[in-house]
Amino acid sequence: MPDGAVAPLGVALVGYGYWGPNLLRNYMELPGVTVRSVCDRRPEVLQKAQTRYPSVTVTVDLADVLADDDVDAVVIATPVRTHFPIAMAALEAGKHVFVEKPITDDSLHARRLVDLAADRSLVLMVGHTFVFSPPVRRVKELIDAGELGDIYFVTTQRVNLGLHQKDVSVIWDLAPHDLSILYYWLDETAESVTVMSRACIRADIPDVAFINLRFASGVVAEIQASWLSPVKLRRTIVVGSKKMLVYDDTESVEKVKIYDHGVDFKDPTDFGEFQLSYRTGDIVAPKIPGIEPLWLEAQHFIESVRTGDPPVTDGWAGLRVVASLEAAQDSLVRGGTQAIITPDLAALSEGAA
Amino acid sequence: MPDGAVAPLGVALVGYGYWGPNLLRNYMELPGVTVRSVCDRRPEVLQKAQTRYPSVTVTVDLADVLADDDVDAVVIATPVRTHFPIAMAALEAGKHVFVEKPITDDSLHARRLVDLAADRSLVLMVGHTFVFSPPVRRVKELIDAGELGDIYFVTTQRVNLGLHQKDVSVIWDLAPHDLSILYYWLDETAESVTVMSRACIRADIPDVAFINLRFASGVVAEIQASWLSPVKLRRTIVVGSKKMLVYDDTESVEKVKIYDHGVDFKDPTDFGEFQLSYRTGDIVAPKIPGIEPLWLEAQHFIESVRTGDPPVTDGWAGLRVVASLEAAQDSLVRGGTQAIITPDLAALSEGAA
Amino acid sequence: MPDGAVAPLGVALVGYGYWGPNLLRNYMELPGVTVRSVCDRRPEVLQKAQTRYPSVTVTVDLADVLADDDVDAVVIATPVRTHFPIAMAALEAGKHVFVEKPITDDSLHARRLVDLAADRSLVLMVGHTFVFSPPVRRVKELIDAGELGDIYFVTTQRVNLGLHQKDVSVIWDLAPHDLSILYYWLDETAESVTVMSRACIRADIPDVAFINLRFASGVVAEIQASWLSPVKLRRTIVVGSKKMLVYDDTESVEKVKIYDHGVDFKDPTDFGEFQLSYRTGDIVAPKIPGIEPLWLEAQHFIESVRTGDPPVTDGWAGLRVVASLEAAQDSLVRGGTQAIITPDLAALSEGAA
Amino acid sequence: MPDGAVAPLGVALVGYGYWGPNLLRNYMELPGVTVRSVCDRRPEVLQKAQTRYPSVTVTVDLADVLADDDVDAVVIATPVRTHFPIAMAALEAGKHVFVEKPITDDSLHARRLVDLAADRSLVLMVGHTFVFSPPVRRVKELIDAGELGDIYFVTTQRVNLGLHQKDVSVIWDLAPHDLSILYYWLDETAESVTVMSRACIRADIPDVAFINLRFASGVVAEIQASWLSPVKLRRTIVVGSKKMLVYDDTESVEKVKIYDHGVDFKDPTDFGEFQLSYRTGDIVAPKIPGIEPLWLEAQHFIESVRTGDPPVTDGWAGLRVVASLEAAQDSLVRGGTQAIITPDLAALSEGAA
């Protein structure tokens, strides 16, 4: 290789099921990346990968991947319960790791991944893909620029008909999206969560849930998640002291609408009357570029590996979401009482172990 | 009066503020009804009523109304805190009573009205107007006919920008609508309620609330209520085991849409696999007549007075809603913990008093 | 009357059918105006007016109105075929005249009204109410400010189910709205018109029409008008060289949306290739005040009477619309061939008569 | 090959530009079909086809395709002006032919293809893909079943921003879709057409057109076509004497909505009054299967080749659309006058030649 040229990064994909092909397609086309291998326990799915991408090595054995010195980074898209052991093995083998969401099914495991990656100075990134979605990014910019003022509350609906998961509730299936978006926007993890849910179709697996979150800053939020809805809704409302917005991911064009609406509060008059006035101004749907979030996510991972800068959706981000899901599960099991979200406690107890 | 003719019913309206004129307009045009008087403490608003309807007597003194033997029924549209004393006085004077929602601001008071009306064999009706709204009626027919199957859950949104009330929270202002609709549809009162809310604009008056309800039948429901929303939403989703529906009161034409959608559950196969199949069929927006709910409500009250049959929205219905609001308030005050709804306990303790 | 005080203007309304009550309500509340009388041939409708507004004199005889020296202006809302004789009589009696649209059913008659009003220095205004509608005004401001650039074309749909008129086609019933809007926006009268229509329900009365207009400036426009549509559409699209907009009068909030979209045209390259690039930017729904157009229209008429300034929708504006409707009718009768619009010829031939 | 087995049909694709890859993908997966070769003049695009489908032979020479005895059918997706010579050559070589829309750019050429295919007993099919679209099919079923009653009129909008074509007007680019749909639904070709259009961006190429059609049955129709619209509209309204429907191809779920609306016409009463009553009933959005039209189109072509039955979109269908486009062009050139559509005259004059 000539001086000054940058060697391509070697990437391996572990897990070629529902989501893996989407990841593979993006990594195949990413400049400066060479996909070296695809690993899955099922030979028949490896065959599909091989046919589509003849240049890639396929294997049923994770050890093959980890033993390959030209593999710099491992991308994991296996069932959730296997995220932890595979990611641990990859980190221990000195590989940077990208793992699909949720990062693990246990916050203690997530903490161990975070610590190991830190020890080895390896990148650990979780696939909170919505954080790379252009409309979500745009909302983040608006919030950070103070355009909305202080955030009062957020409501979000993620409902449609299907698909029931066999082993996880609608909370673990759908809420990670909204939790990751909320925490990204607000730069804050919820303090507590209260859940009401029902298992309508299968006795043991909640398929509708109302997840209420409270933040130290005063923000409250609600996530409605359901696999049982006549209509598909992907609508988030963010209400701030200056402006309000609606982010509707089912819209093809006007995904984000900013409302120059608000309540102006005047001081009490002599008569002690509170004076409120309602402001309704223009409504703006900013142009949102139509770039595929997965592409931006893959770029970001590769850039983190190259630069060593922590990714936006690092292991801590993954841990915060998992700790929140655990607390939600806790609230649900205890009949809808409030549960405290403790990513730091998780960290402490793990640290003590 | 000739034999067989029916004497017109004499009606008096107490309270001619924001809502009273709407009631008066309907009662003025109702066949078989004579509006005899309008009572309000403010002479200037009485002047308006007099100008518009010269035939009606106006008075600032409730005693005038109650002393008029030709007044058979009193319609009360005063501030909530005065509902109880005015309704008590009217019942004691032997008048049938229609009172705006919520029936009282205290469930014990509501129970006393219920008992007094029963003792005197007088009609006591509360103005849960949405129960008389044609789309709400249509949904009731669908549920009662079993078209939706078993009801799994209901979500409803009642949000828009404004109007902040000075003395009641968004819960007492907006939730009575949805509680009265839910209890009418389900023929069941919620067992418990959990509330998350925030007072964004004024320190002491919640203006956004997520109200989660649980019913003994297993149904769960959520009411989102807010005076702070960029968009006006009046959307209710009802999910049943056979069909699902959306009732959107902001739609001008397709207010109710019935989705022949559902999840069919097959028995586990030999391999222990659960089999779910998703059914998406036709979507039907039934024709909904455009009759004014207030007109139907007024008709229903007059008919109850004439026949002695209890109205659909009788004092008990009013009591159930007030008890639910009290429990919601209770949950809110105790930091969002679950509160039990006890209309019957309210009844008992009152009975014991 | 004290010095400096302005005497109220005396107004009479002629015609109290479908539309008259709306006009009366507005004029009753207009400061500086006294409605002196309402005239209609039908005593039973006069009775209604009298009951609602006891202060107003009612009469079946137009002569009573015209003989009243305190009547400064006459507002005419009678059937179209009577507009001309009533307006002529009023002008001859020295009254200012407001007449509903279309101004007459014959352009020669319209021209005679225009000339007579000019001779007598009286205000002649036609009820092109949409010209006073806030969204239409807002679009006019945008066009005049050059925000849209050169206007390329306009399409408009005014369709819904009903109401078939007994004596006029859908063209005379609905197109006046769009013609008056178009001519107001473009400051230009169409040169020619081509119509395709069908009389679906009654053999002799077209109830659907596609009206194509061509302007000297190059602008083309289409008006779709129908009493037979499953959905109500009131949508106008204006495409300019810089921006484009949609004006949808059925929207409750976002009645006007401005699209920062366009086609940028680059000069041919060396290879003679035309280069077009498509620009899609932000979409803005400006705040539109919710003022009733009728109120603004009535204000404008009164102001014209007071100041002597010609109203925006003067007799010429009425004439241009009627001449266009006649040409449309002409095109229709001659099998859809192009018909020239000749408000000026109408003027000339009338002048020659 | 064993007795009774059916030999796979050999197919060749000519033209691998914008649309060809979609056709190739479908034919590759069609049971009973072997794609033998792909032909294009550009080696670089052939390279792409080869990489994706290594089993297919690629060639720049049409003669190679036509000389291959194992090629039973040729699928043509080249620029319009080359449709005729390629299709002629293929038919003369004894191949069945599928050709993209419009079938040719000249109705005489279309007629020659029709005649040659008939002489040689070969299938000639044109790619009017929308005829195979499930919502269009569903509307056809409704019309044929008489559910809509007699058809009164049809309006359709096919507008959005871009893409300007270099060599054909918006009429030739977009109207073939709607003409093919209309003629399929109505089983009737328009008699005459009137066009108003404007070339906004390039002096010589109309980019907005209002195309009015009249049918012998009395049906009138309008096609709005434009490359210059702020919003994408794909909406067709069909109004019949019994019901009405809206087909909106931009809707993801409710693509077809059937309105049980109509006008009931009663005989004149004694007083000579016409009595109309408006009926607005339920609105139904039937379930529409989500099958790719291209797949159904390819299946249909192969089945026609196997059975010898003429395809729904045969050469005559292609000819009728081209003759209509020619008449539209004629109307446009002659300033928007009515032009007669003469597919049969085209046939006659060609027959006489």
C-alpha cells in the first residue's frame, strides 16, 4: 500500500436473519470498508448471502470471524439474548463492535460490555437507528438551538397491526425506538416509568402498553406502543415553551411540522387575574433530506472506529435504554406502580461484583 | 285545555354564561316545552337573553324560579362548584333537574343528589352531551351488537391549544367527556386510575395529563388530555377481538371508521408454535346523521320527565364520572400511583353518614 | 347631531331568501350603519326578519325602500334575473348599490349598471365574497410581492354533492367564485374559454364542467365545477416560476401552503443538453386570520360609500365575470369550441346601442 | 424432456435503461420462463445486467436475439421511437412481442404491428401496466358489475414536480396511463379530445395539460397532467348514477373508496317542480391486495403466449391510446380546438395503403 493511503476497514457481519441483509447491503457499498465475512448458524441463509455477494466469505463458526486479523469490526444482528456473549467475545478478540438494539436483554450485561470496551479502547455502538434518521436529527437541531424553548412534554404513538413477537413484549420490541429518540433529543434519561399494559392475544406477552416517563428536568413523556391498532401511527408531538412540533414518520413529505404556537403568560394584574394569551403563527415543514438512516448509521460507526471518537449511540446509550425497559417491565409486573430507572445503580452493583 | 292534549312542560334555565345560550336555544325550539324563565346573577347577561327571547321571564333570584309552579324542570349551567346547592334546592322544590357536567365537584354531593332525586321520584340527569352524539351512539350500537367482539383496549386523545381554566385542571375540564363516553360504551366503571401530568404554564394547574384506566373486565384505556397541543386531536381508537374502529370527531364526514382487521389465533401446533394470522379487510365509514347532540340530549331529558324513565345519563352516571375524577386527582397528588375508583364506597360512606 | 359626528349610513336589504339573512346579520352589527328596512315579496320571510330584528322596517314593496331618503345604500340578494331591474331602480333613485354575484345574467345589463353608476357617481359593488376571504387575500399579497415569480398556471376544483339549481347551470352557479378569485389574483381577464360539460341529472342543466381559460400573459387555468362529486373539494393550485402554492378552503388550519419548490433552468451545455434541476424546499402554512369574509365585504362596501373610492369588486369586476360566463356558455353550446371573452366588446356594442 | 412436461418459454429483453431492470427482475422470477438474453446498445449497462444475473447472455446486437430459436418472446423497453422497428423485426422473426407504452409514436405504425401480429398469429401486447394494478382492477370489477350504475364522468389528476422529458410532452409521457385506464374501465374509446396546455419551462415542450375527452356514450372525462405541481396527486374520481368512487394511488391503504352517494331524481310533481334528493350513505374502502402490477402483467403476457388468447392490453389497446395522443397533439397544435380520435380511420387509411 502506498504511503498516505488508508487501508480499508475489515468488517464482519454476525447474524443474517431479518435485519442482517439491510446492514450488509449498506456496509458493502460504504467507501473504505471491506466486508470480509458473514456468520450465521444456518447454512441456508449463508447460501443466500453468498449468492448475492460472491466476494464475501461465509461461515457458521464465530471463531472463524474472530480469528481473522483483517476483521477490524464486528456488526451483530442476532437474536437479542445472544447479543451479550457474541459482543463479549468480539471485544475480547480485540474487535470494535456494533450491536443491534436493544444492546442486551439485561442492563448488567450492557454495563459489562461498556466496561470491557473502555478497557480495551474499542468502539462499542448500538443500533439505535432512529437517531440517524434525518427527521429525528432535524428535531434534535431545533431543540438544541433553543427554537422550541424549554420542553414541556412529549407524546409518541408507535402502533399498527402486527407483528407479535414470540418471546418479547411490545415494550421490548417497540419502545427502544422511542426511548432512544427521547434520550437523544433531551440529553437526559428518565427518572421513573409507569406502565399500563395488557396481553390481549397471548396470555403472557403484553401487546399494548402505555408507558409514562418522568424526567428530573420536569419533562413528562408518554409512549403508546401496540401491535394491535387498526391504523399505523408513528406520531410524536413535542411541546415546548416557545414552539411545538409534530414528527410524523408515516408522512411521505411533511415529516416534521413546526408550529409557531405557544402560550404567553402575563403577570397577574392588580386584580390577581392570570392572563394567558394563545399564539398561533405560521406552520413550517422544513425540507428533510431523504437519506437512509442505516447508511448514516454505518458511516458513523466506521468513522468512530477510524477516529476513536465515541459514537452518538454508544454503549452507555444502549445501557440507558435497557435499564429503562427493565424498569418498565418492573412497573408492569408490580401492577403499574412507578418504577425508578437506575442505569447508574446498575453500574454500581456491577462495579461491586 | 281539551281532553287528550298534553300540557307543555315548563322549563327554567339557571346560568346564562358560556354554555347556557346553547341550552336555551334548544329548549326554546323543543315541541311540548315552554321555557318560562332564565336565572343568572348578572343582570347584563339576562338582558341579552331577554332581547333574544322576549317571551321569557328573567330573574337574578333562584327563589323566583323555584317558586313558580309552572316550572316543572330546572336546567342548570352554572359554575361547577354551584351545581350541588342549586340542584339540591331545585329537587327540594320538587323540580326535575338537568345539570351540566361534571354533576358536582364532589362525589359525596353527587350521591346526595342521587338519593334526594330517588326519594322524591324526580328525574336527575347530567349533561354528558357526547353520549348523545350520533357517532358515539353508533359506536355503542356496534359494541352492543358484538360487531367488535370483546373489547381489548381504548385510547383517546383530546388535545388542542387552549383554553386554560382558572380553577380546574385539564383533568376535570376535558376528561369528563371521555370518561362518560367510555362508561357508556363499556357499561362498566373503571376500577383504578393512574395519572401522569404536568402543570406547564401555571404552577398549580395541570394542563397535560395521561390518564390510564383499568377495568375489571380486563379492558385498559388511556385518555390523553391537554390544553397544550400544536394540533387539535379528538381521536379515539377502540380495539376489539373481531374488529377495530377509529372515531375521529375532527373529521367532517368519516367520523367513524370500522376496520375489519384482527388477529386470528390458532392453537399451538405439534411443535408448540403459536400461530397468529393478521386479517386486514374492508374499511367502512358508516353514514352518521348530522343531528346536534344538544338537541337529542334536551329531547331525552324532556322524555324522561314525561315518562319517569331514568335517563341514560342519570345521576349515577354523573357520580361515576366524578368519583373517577377524584381518584385521578388522588393519583396525581400521590405522584402518579394507582388510585382505586370507588363510586360505591362513596355511596356507602355517604349512606352511613 | 353634534358637529364632527358622522351620521350613520342607512342601508336597506332587498331579498331575504337563502343568503339575505347572512348579509343582514353583518350589516346589523356594522358600526356606523343603520339597517332601515328589509324588502321581500314574501310576507312570511319578512315575518322572520321582523322577529329577529324588531327595529327594522319590513316591506313587500321596493318603492317603499327607494322612497326612503334615509336609505343611502341598497343591498340586493334576490334571484339573479332580478338583479338588473332592482339595481337599475336603486341607482336611478340615487342609492348606492351592492348586488350579489353574478352581478346580472347578461353582460349588456351589467354594462348599463356600470355606466349608470358612473353617471350618477354612485358606488356599484358586486358580492364576489371570496375576494374578501383572508386566504384569498393572502395569496394576492404573495403574488403581488413577486414571491411566486411569474404565474405559469392555476387549477381549481369546486366540487361536491349538490345542490342542483333549477334554472342555472353549474357554470353560472359555481364558476363566478373562481373567476372572481382568478381575475383578482392575476389582475387580468381571460381572453378565451373552452368548456366541456355534461348534464347528468337533468337533460338541460349541465352539472359538471371543465372550464379552461387562456390569458394574454400566457397563464392557463382550469376550473373544475360539479354538483356531482363524492367528496367536497375546494382546492386551488397556483404554480409560479419561483414558488408554488396550494389553497385548500376545506382545511380548517392550513388553508394556504407555500412550497419553496421550482424548476431551475440552466443554459444548454456545450453538448446542447438542457439542464433542469428540481428544487424542493420548506413548506410554509402562513397564519391566516379567521375573519368572516362577509364582514370584510360589508365593511368595504360601507367604506366605498363613505369615501367614494371604487370598491375592489366594482361593477367592472362583475361585468368581467358575467362576460366570461357568457363566453363559457357559448363554448358549451357550440360543442366545446373555444370562445373569446369580450367584456370590452360588450361595452362597445352597448355603447353603440 | 419427459412427456407432459412443459418446456420453459424463452424470453429476451431488449432495452436495459430506466425500466428494463424492473421487467428483468420479474421475468427472472416467473415460473416456466427462462430469460435467455438481454440486449442493449450500451455495453456498460449490459455489464450491470450480467453482474446481477450471471446466467443471462448479453448482447449489443438485436440480430443475436432474433436468431436465437430458443427465444419465444421479446420484451421491448427501449426509447419510444425505436419501438416500431424493433417490434416489427421481432414479429418478422416469429417472436411474440411485449412492448412498453406507448406502443409506438405513430398510430399507423401501431396498426402495422397489429396487422403483422395477426398475420403471423403472434401475441402483441403493450405495457399498459396500470391495467394490471389491483386498485384499477377492482374499479373495473365494480363498473362491470353495475355497482356504480351508468358512468357520468371521470376526472383524473396525475401531477407532481418533475421529471421533464427531453423529447416528449407531458401528454405523451403521462396521459397514456390514464387513457389506458379509462379505455379499460369504460370499454370504449373517446370520440374527441380538447387540450389546453402550456410549455412553462421549455418553449417547445408542454409541461402542463388539461385533456378533455368526450365519449359516444355521453361520458366526459378530464385528465390533468403536469410535471409542475407542488404536490403529488394521483387521484381519479368516477361518478356513476348509483355510486361514486375515488381512486387515489398515493394512499397507502385506502386506495379505492366507494361512496354510496347519488342523486335520486323524482318525476315532476303536479306543479312541474323537479324533485332531486341527495343520498349520502356508507363509504367503503375495500381491501385491495398488494400485488405488484408488473408481476401480474408479466404473468399475463406469458399466459397469452402459452394459450394464444389475446392479452387484455393487446395491440389494439396500444393503437387506441396512440391515436388518442395524436388527436390530443392535434388539438394542442390547433390552439385547443376539438380533435376527433380516429383509431379506425387510421386503420382504414393504413388498410388502403
